[in-house]
Amino acid sequence: MDMYRVVVIGAGEIANSHLEAIKTSSELKAVAVADIDAGRAQAVGRRFGVTPYTSYREMVEREQPDIAVVALPHHLHREAAVFAAEHGCHILLEKPMARNEAECDAIIRAAQQHRVTLMVGHTQHFKPENRKAKALMKTGALGRLVMVNDTRHLHYFREERPAWFLDKAKAGGGILMNLGVHSVDKLQWLTDSRVVRVKASVSHFGPRGDVEGSGLAYLETDSGVVATISQSGYKGAAKDETELIFTGGMLKLVSGKGLWMSDGGEYRRVEVEEEADPFALQFAALLAAIRTGSEPECSGAYGKSVVGVVEAMYRSHHLGAEVEVAQGRSAR
């Protein structure tokens, strides 16, 4: 069995999730982590027994890994992913793929040119309650899906959030670019479709930074399903729910908590089978794509489609009108 050597570019909070997942795999070996904050790189290095670096370029050149996980601020995704591709690394790139479609295109071209596998870290595909919901949808037991309502609220401007998240030039946007991509991804993946039209409105009342603090969008998919995405980063009760409405019932997904179903009466909880950690399943999908030379489900093209929808939301707000999503096409 081949053993794939992995490096992690960026030693922030999400790096721990990736490194914990790598520990559970018999086919992966984490060898190094890089972060411009030497203390943070050293702390992660000690915790996981990997070599710390302050330069990801030096790390990649010295370690010559098989896989590079890119977990950096959004404005550095293109630069780091292209560098990794140029050095023959397969890439697991944190979401959002990049700040805009142009940067996504540059990453895709580099991966194609250097014949490496590129996968975007859309973990919604690997959460057990989401997978169970999709399996139930495929049975057709609830009839035809007619609409989806996705709601996510949390305090986005809390003091401990790193400042770059609130700088549009670095993050590409606010709550919609950082967390709205989860909602767009969930909608497209669950419905096996792509968003083709968007009408959105955002607000900018955050206490710091220049990014939006809320967004409300009406979306249409190429499969005929309509949806709303409602996100708020202002103070209030936290919420992360997706409600799917069918002709014969409803499903309600509550992230990290479970799945509920109604076929005409009150919601009742659906038993969800225990699965491996979503980050571990994500690595398994990447390895399968590498071995077969196939495109992963969360390919560069798919990651770009999600970013394109968020860009369309911002464009719709600016124009005060519904806009077409140029790259919208079936994901089936």
C-alpha cells in the first residue's frame, strides 16, 4: 500500500482538524506544517510530531510531499495552491476555493498543467446527517422537492475572529463568502444541480471591518428547485438549519445535531448511522481520486461554481436586481 506524505500550509484552527484526520489513516503520514507565526507552527508541530516551518515554500521544496493541504487566509489560496501544483503536489484546498472565479481559474489551470489532483474542502458532503438526507431524497418517498430554506446565524464580529476575515481585500467578502459557501454547496450537492439565478441583498453594519454582516438570497437551480439562504453575523441566537420541502413531506437538517423528517405530521428524528469524521472521509475521497486519476466530487470546477454563486449575490445586491450565474450548469 502506498503511503502519501502530507504537509499542511497554515497552522490555524482548521489545521488541527486535518492533522487529526491524517492520524486515523493508514495511507497518510503528516510530515510538516508551515505558518508565518513561528510559535503557532511550533505548537502544532509538537502536538502532531511534525516538522514546523515559517515558509511554506521552503517546506514544500525540502519535504517534497505527495499532498499539500492549503489552509490559509483566502487571499493566499491562489498563490499557495499554484506553488504546490508546480511542485507536483496533489492539493486539498480549504473553502472557499478563492476570492473570485478568476483566481479559481488560475488554480485549476495549474493543477491541470502539472497533472495533480485538486480537491476543494467542502465538508458538507461528508457530514453524516447530510449524507442520510441525500439518501432519503433519492428514495423519492417524500415526493418532489420544491424548495429549500437554509438559515445560519452566529456572531461573526466576535473579538477573537482574526482581522483578515473582516477585510474584503483579503477575505473576498464577509459572512456570505466565508459561511455562505457552505449553504450554497449544501444546496447544490443535495439537489444534484447548480444555481443559475440569484436575487440578493446584504447589509454592512458590523462594528469593524468592511465586509457584509448579513445576506438574504433567493436562488433558482437548473433542476427547478428554488431556495432561500439567510445569514446573519450580528449578535443573537446561533442557528444552522436547512429545511427541505417536498410535495409529500419535509426534512430538517441541523448541522452537528441530526436530521428530522415529516411525512404529514410533526417532525420525528431520523436515525443517522455513525460514520468516520468528515475530514477523514474527505481525505479518503481525495485518495480515491488520486489513485484512479479521476476528478473528485469536490473538484476545482465545482469549487469555482460555489464561489461564482457568492459573487453573483454581491453583484445582485450592487445592481438591485436578479442576476444570472454564468457558470450555472447541471452537476449530475
